[in-house]
Amino acid sequence: MKNLLARTRLDRRDFLSASAAAMSVAATGVVPKVAFGAEKTVKIGFLAPLTGAVAAWGKPGLDGCQIWADWVNDAGGIKVGDDSYKVEFISYDNEYDPGKARAGAAKLIKEDGVKFIMMLGGDTWPGVQPIAENEGMLVSTLLPSDLTPNTKTLIAPCEVHPIYNVTGVEWLAANKPDAKKAVICAQDDALGKPSVATYLAAFEAAGIEVVDDPLFFDPATTDFAPVMTRLLSTNPDILCLDTCYADYVHPLCEQAFQQGFKGTIISCTADFYPKIVEKTSKEFMEGFIFQFPDFDDPALNQPGVNFPKPNEFYAEYAKRYGEAEWGAVSWEYASIMDLWADAAGKAGSVEPADVLKAMKEGGTGKHAFGDAKWWGTELFGIDNALVGNWPVVVIENGKAVIKEFRSIPDWWDKHKDLMVKHMTALGQMWNQRG
Amino acid sequence: MSRGKVNPWLWVAGIVLLATLIALPFGLSFSQREVAVLLVINVLLVSSYRLMTLTGEWSLGHVVIMGVGAYASALFSKRLGVPVPISMLLGAVTAGAVAALLSFPLFRMKGFYFLIGSFAAGEVIRLIWKYFTNPFGGPKGLKLIPGFPDIGPISFFEPLPYYYLCLIVVGMSLFFLYRIERSRIGLTFHAIHWQDKLAESVGVNTFSYRMLAFVLASTFAGLCGALYVHYIGTINPNRFDVEEMVFVLIWAIVGGTATFYGPILGVVVLTVINEVILRALGFDTARPMIYGFILIASVLFLPNGLESLVPKLQAWRTSRRTAPEGTPASEEKA
């Protein structure tokens, strides 16, 4: 054995040559990524920020998709017509930059041959839009504010941001009737403004007074002490953190804690909230309202919820990546894949146009939180957003708990004039953007 | 070598480089061509930044000035219907004009104060873009910006034609920048950098020359913005934030700023590593960490930048040529 080892030992020159060869082979993409024998494989593009300030809304989603793909592939793939397809995700980190998103879309469509692209959207969508439209590629976004009458192949099939935020405010008004004064802050960007308009409409509908103008801070802000001091100067009952990124929600909560805020905090997201609880206290975070549940919640097992095996999905996610890594988007892209796979099955094809047609057939779809309808003409100029129920989540004893599912369309039917008023005032209607 | 005579090997090297740049896209994948377009634009961006640094002032507002050119060109073409090639030139001129205006407050400062002042001025411009939804589109910016018009069957939406367009524009701009540096004006920039009081004592108006460097650099930065915006078709204030500026600084520092080619080496090497090699190796999410490691390593082991390798390489080649018989170098040669 010793002789064998001696005979096969590499010298430094061999090692360097072999390493260089291996690197160049890998760099030229000659190595097959995943081999599935003779079975058919459909490639799905994942074009989202995986690094940088917005990575919290990309990377956990890709991790969730990997679980989804493993489960689907282990079960034999998705059935499309007479064929079974394994699913392979091809990711590209767009760093939330439209130029890189364009390069990524070109790679995914022209080189990788993907049949569907999932994006976070926002600033990156306009960079992708021309190439997606030219190629007829079906693309999903988590931000329906990307939708316009011209975006025929863009869909928002999971998250109708920020409209679902109305359900949190509605629940707050019903369960904490003494809370009557609110303040709002948000980063001054494409995510912040429509969300502020939504919260303003929801507070007005709920009879809650917003006691100061919404405070827009620059996305480059790192010191949140003055922001919080200004917010708390009016002694509000409700502190609304709008759709702040995780990088802002955490320091804002810390500042609210340090500056002695005693009221209720409401926010669109609370990604990695156990870390906020650690930095503040369970007592401080008690009653924190947001919109994104942990999927170990038993409420997700009730009839009507379409996301398959949510508790097992959460357990697997926690096992692979850690419980503290669970975020708002961990399940969202996977739930979009459920919808896509269902539509591909119905269409008997994985081609983008066929899948889109099958997806929108009958005007309804199976949203993760229940059956929903394709909607949006009044707000986005096109019915490409799937809207239905959405959960209201509250932190109790350091853990997120679903308190209720509320209907977004019901709220819309009663208060749509308020929403349109505030969206218009902030220049967020589809015909006012860009 | 006497002035006016050029080493024939430089001509050969220049022709080889030109041929390589022309042939390059045909060796690239479609998405790598997209990266090549952005790289060519960034070459001009970082080279124009170097012109600014010749007078000794480092700015944190160069990327915002690029944005001024981009916004101006986008607005001229989208809102006023100006043909895109003309709007690009107008965008560059607007960036130069804004720089001229900023010169008056900024060049009351020097060194670190100028650096901070340029950052503040850039932030004011970015806030204006965010605040005034009309005409700048607010935080979401502008989209569906007209592209460079097609010429017959040539569509500039495709990366290949746009690469060549950028190559021509950037090549001409680099030539212009090079000639400026080699002219009396460029020598005066250097003089102001190293001995500004002495330069003043012999009658050089240092304010005017600093302003000239700033305006020229900004005009080319504005041209970069115009080239970028009519290719990508969208623009928003976050695209020109200080994080983007840090990348320009990194390209300049890693490449070195003592020579004309130093920053170009920096942007080319770092972009190829970050956008091509690391992506191809599947290090998508680890790229910032590896990039940071490369930066630390380059600062530690190449404090004078990548450009410092070139004279070392030349010295090594010379020593090989001139090594006497019997030395290791001559044996290796044999």
C-alpha cells in the first residue's frame, strides 16, 4: 500500500498542472452540473440578489427552491403530458443591479435554455424587461409594482406586495382598539413608497391617525438613532416599519427598544426575527405584527392552504440552513414553482406561453394560502397578480404565530378608493411610474 | 529614444491589442458579451477618474456625475425626443457643466475635505433625483429609455453591435485622455499635484487647472452614463450610490494610478475575476468574500498596483536578453 501511495504521489508540478486543468474545465462549463440519465430535465432560472443589501430576499428563496427541487425530483419529477421532467434551478446573482440582471437574463435564456425565470423584481426588472419580452419568456416577480399593461409575460403569482399589508393593519385595529396614533418610516426607494401608500390607506380605513408625515430615510443610512428619535417624538401607539429591508428592521427595533418605545410595532417583514429578539427582549417584541409566517405553524395545515407539507418544508429548511436563516422569501419562490408545475401539467408543455395560458385559465389559481383570483387592472393595469387570503403573524413569547388569515379582495372591495388615493398621491399608480 | 520616434514593437503590440479587442466577442458567450459591454464602459469611467486624480484630488462623486450624464441623456431622448446619439453628447456636456458649477464650492477645499465635499455634493444630486419624481422618476427612476437607433439590420439592442459602438467611442475617448495627459495641460496637472504652491508661484492658475481636470473627467464620466443608460434602458438613483463609487476606487487602487494603463488593468482584471471566473466556478454567493480577499492580497503584495508588475516584467525580459553566457538566465534561454 505504501508503495502504491509512493508510486501515485503527485509532485508539485503535476499538482499545479492538474489543478489548472480542472479549473479551466470547470470555468468553461464543460462539467455537467447535474446528470439525470436519459430523463428529461426542465431548467428554471433564479435571477435575484444573492449578495448585497437585498440578498435576504433572494438567497433564502433559492435555498427553499433547492428543497422543492429535491423533493419533486425524488418523487420522479413533474408530469407534463406523457413525460416526466426533473427540475434543475440555474441561479444568477444580479446584485439588485439592472445591468447585471440583463446579463443574467441573457445567460439564463440564451445559454441555459430556461423555461421560466423567477425574480425578486423591483429595480432589476426594467433591465430584464426588453430581453424577456423579445424572447417571450415567462417571468415572475415578488413585487407587483413591476406590472404594467405592457408586461404581458410578467406575473406576480405569490406576493402581492404591498397590498397584503392591509390585513395586518385590519387585524391590529380589531384587536388593539386603543392604539390610535401611528408613525411610519421607510427607506426612500421603489419598495418603500408603494408600501407607505398602502399603510396610509389601511390606517385611514381602520380609523388610525398617522400623526406625522411618513419619514423616508436614505437606503445608505446606517445610524438609525436619529430616525427613531424623530419617530418617537410624537409619542405614537403604533410604530410602522413599512417594507424596510432586514438590514433596517433590526437596527430600528434595537433603537426603539433602547429609546423605550412601549407600543405596538407593525412591519411588512421581520426576517431573522429571533436575532431581533436576542438583541432586544421577548417582552419588547411581544405583539410585533408582520406578514410572513414560520412554516412550522400548525395553522398552515388547515384546509384551504395549498402549500404542500408546510411543516415538513420548514423542518427540512431548518435542518439544512438553520432555523434563524428562515426569512420572508424562504417559501415564496417554492410556492411559485408549485403553481408553475401545476400549470405545466395542465398545459402538457413547459413552453412559457403555454404555461402562462394554463396558469391564468378561468381567472383563478391555487395560491399558497388558498384559492385566489388573477387581479390587478385597477392598480397595475393588468390582471397578472394572484390575490386571495394572507396571514397576519404576531410574535408571541419570542415565536411567530399566525393569528388569522384575512382576505385582501374583501378589503379592496370596501376601501379601494383609499388605496388609489394614496397610491396616486405618492406617484405609485402604474401610469405614474417611470 | 528621441521624441517623435515610436518603438516599432509598440506599434505591433497596439495592432495585436486592437485585433484582440475586435475578435474578442467571438470568443465569448452571449452573456459574457453583455459583461464586455459594461466592462468597456467602465474602462472609460475609471480612466476618466484617473484624469481627475492627476491634480491630486480624489473625488467620491464621480459615479454620481456619470449618473448626471445618464439622466440628462435619458431625459433629452425620452422627454424631448432628441435623437439618442445627440442626447448622448448632450448628456456628456451636461455632466461637464454640472462639474463646472460644482467646482466653485468644491475647489475651495483640498485633500480629505475635497473628498468629503465631493461625496456631499454627489448625495445632494442623488437626493434631487429621488425627490423630484417629475422629471427624474423618483426612487424608482426612469425606464423604457430609448436605445441607440438601429442602423439598417444592425440592432444596438444586441450586445455585439453595442460592444463595437462602445469600443469606438471609448477608444477615441481614451486617445483624447492620453493626449491631454501628454500635453502641457497634463504636465501642469502633475505639477499641481506634486507642487501646487510652486506652480502658483510661476503663474499657474491652479483653480482653473483643477476645474479643467474635473470638468474633462466629468464630461467623459457623463458619456459613460449615456452609453450605459441607452443600453440598459433603465436608471435609478441607487445605481449611482457610494457603493458603486467604491468599486471605481478599488479598480483604480488595485490597478494603480501612476500610469495611464494602471486603472484599466485594475478594472479588466477585477471584472474578469468577479464576473466571469468566479461565476463560472459557481462561487455566486461567495464572490464578495473572495473579492475582498483579492483586494487585501493585492494591497499587501502589490502596494503600487498591478501596473507595478509591468516594469518588473520588462526588467525580467531585459535581464534574460542581456544575461552573459553561463548564467542561469542565459542557460534557460538556450
